Amino acid sequence: MQLVAKENTNLYLQNKNAMLNRVKKIFIPIVFSLLTVPVLAQPPKKGNAKNIPAQKTKPKFKSTIDNYSDSAVISADAARHLIAQPIIVTDEKNITYKITSYQLVYKRVAVTEDEATGKASPTTSMVSNQFTATPLPDIWKNIIAEELQPGEEIYLFDIVVKDAQGKLFFAPDIKIKTK
């Protein structure tokens, strides 16, 4: 009985060693092939790269609308004329950039009525939208021109421009207050 048990143990150990050898033969090449895949990657060909010079720093932009930039306080009549003008973004070299999108907020004077007392009190109301073309669409120009009063604001922000290489940049905001 002991002899049979000893033979079974030897057979078991032989089978175990044979199995381990098979696993090693399969597993080790797989591991090495996975580790060498990144090493075998080909370097990029030099002839295919576009020869566009890299821009070292972001240009300093200036956003203008009819010669007004940053923030200005102008008459309501001047602001009515202003909204029909295109936004122009240039850099310090006076290169003009294409505007891809911008947002406009028209902060206007409004009136609210207290339901309990019936008294009207002044407040403000905001209307906004995102645009991809400049100047504004006719509907917006007409609405603002008809309703614009002293004390209201037109705020152009999130002005996104594109350079010749297709890179997108944010340009400075423009804030116009009416007096």
C-alpha cells in the first residue's frame, strides 16, 4: 500500500512539474511579447510632419467693436449704432483673427410689480445668447436698438478666436454701458 501511495505521489509530482513547464513555456513568451511591444513601435517619419512653426507664447489680443474695447460708457444712441458693427480681434502685430463664437448679455431695465401693494419698482432683466457670426443677427440688432435705454449694458464675453494653424484662444471681453 505504501508503494502505491509513493508511486501516486511521484506520478503527481511528475504531472505537476510537467504542467508547470507547459505553463512556463506559454506564459513567459506572452509576458516578454507584451513588454517589447512599446519598444518595437516605429518612430514617426520626418517627411510627413507639417512644417508649421510652433507658437511659443499666446498672442496678446485686443477685442474691439467700432473702436471701443475693454469697457466703455457711451450714449444709448451710440450703442444702437455699435450693435450693428462687427467684433474685431487683433494681436500686438495687428493680425486679425477669425471669431468662432462669443456670448452676449443684454442687461436691460425692467419693472416689477409688488402683488400685495401694487407698486411698481425698477429692476433689471437679462437676455443672452451664444453666437458664431459677427455682427449680430438682424433680430437681435432690431430688438436691442428698439429697447436700449440709458443705464443698460451690453456685455460680449467668451470671445473665441482661431489662428492660422487652427488653435483656439479666448480674446478679452467687451462691456458697454449706456448713459
